[in-house]
Amino acid sequence: MAIAAIIVKLMPVSPNTDLKEIEERAKTLMEEQGAQNISFEEHPIAFGLSSIMMKMAWPEEKDTDIIENSLSKIENVSSASIEDYRRAFG
């Protein structure tokens, strides 16, 4: 079974959004779908707005549409997009 290393960019709806709450919900959703080794980094954008860069190991045989569709439905997330996809193992 091959594993992909994926980075997903999560954009909150406003600078006042609780990023830790989004991270907790995103981690739970992705673990339910089979993701492992999930980590987060906050990147400043402008005017107090920061994005969340979520890194994870994803089973390569699973469709990546699951990631974007699930994460974009999180409350206070305006968008979720895959920024990087690389085969890690397999």
C-alpha cells in the first residue's frame, strides 16, 4: 500500500476565527478517513489573517476529493485546497 504526503491549505473566513478549533476538527475528520501523522503550521497572509497548512500521510489508493470536500465543510473554513501531493512510500 502506497502512502502519499499531502499538504492542504485551509483558509479561515476571517482573522478572528479560532484556528485551533479548525485544526482539531480537521484532524478528527482526516483520521476518520485514514490519514496519519497529521501536523499543522499557521502562515500569516495579510491584515491579521492566517492560513493553516495541514500536512499528512494519505493512503494513495483513496481519492483526494475526500480531503477537499470534507475540510471545506468545516465551520469557519472558506476554502480547502491541496497545495502539494507527493508519493512518500510504496
